[in-house]
Amino acid sequence: MTDQTFNPNGYEHITNAINTAVKNNERTAVIVGKWEIDTAVRIPSDFTLILNGCHLKMADNCYSNMFNNENFGTEIGKTLNGTDRNIRIIGKNGAIID
């Protein structure tokens, strides 16, 4: 039997990885492990999120997208300047979005 334990706070974990990459002037973050997500993770323009063998699942009773572009639902997102571009989510090594 395989371990089905998911780490809570997947939103925070992935968001912190994205923020750290942007702060370090990198445009890629790699996520591994099993994470439960309870709110949509925002991904900025010109960014690649690599899901390396990880398993992401939405929290029970959570009805949300797993990922949104950074400016989704914001005032700037309603303008041409708020258009997010070149966002990539790449799954490797059997990554699962559940």
C-alpha cells in the first residue's frame, strides 16, 4: 500500500517557491512531494512551474482553480498592461494534478 499522506499548505509552499524564484531573478520553480492546495496558486508572466514527480490535490470541499495567472481577477488584469503571458506548467516523472 502506498502512502497517501499529503502535506498541508501546498498553496503557501508553491507560492513561496515562486516568490523566491522571482526575487532571485529566476523564472523557474520546481515542486516535488505531495501537496494539498486550498486556494488557487498565482503564477506570474514569463514563468515556468515544473512539477517533478509530485502529486497535487485540491483540499476537500475546495471549489477553486488550482492555478491562476497572477493578474486574474484584479483591476490591472482588466487592462492590456495586466495581460499575463508565457506561463508554463510542466509535469515530469509522473506528476499528478488531482
